[in-house]
Amino acid sequence: MQVQLIVAIIVAILAVVFALQNAVPITVSFLTWRFESSLALVLLIVLALGILMSLLVSVPSRVKRMKLISSQKKKIQELASSLQRESESKTREETGIKIEEEIESEEPELPLE
């Protein structure tokens, strides 16, 4: 978390230095639309739009990955509970067998007459 903060501060400082060094006014024309601003502002807007577009493109794969992870976590929980039930039933069976053996060994033998 602190590394991300440090990187964000460094990027912000670099953006300010970039803006101060590229304050030349330019005109951007697209079809009938004209926009006049500093070179730095135009480049930073284009950079922000590029980042936004890449995030929007990656959303479907992130959603798919999150669904997959969620389903795998559910499956892990189901398998863990199944394993626990199986282990408990096996323990009960072993305990039951031991108890039966103890009961059989404790039965007194009747004297033969």
C-alpha cells in the first residue's frame, strides 16, 4: 500500500514538471470541433483517456476471473465439509468396532457344567 502511494506521488510530481515544461498553447482539431489548450494538458487528457479505455476493456475478464474464483472457493468449502463428514464417519466406525471388541472381550465366560 505504501509503495503505491510513493509511486502515485512520484507520478504526480513528474506530471507537474511535464506540465510546466510543456506550456505551449496548441489547437486540436477533430472534424468540426476545435480545442485550444496547453500541450501538457492535451497530452495528460489523452493519457487519462487511454488508461480509462484500457480499464474498460479489462472489466469483462476481471468479472469472469472473480466469478471463477468465487465458484472455486465454494467448491473448496464443499470438498472440505465432505472430507470432514467422511473423516467423522470413519472415526465413528472405528470407534464402534473397538467398542464391540471391548464388549465381546468383557463378556464373562459361563462355566461349563
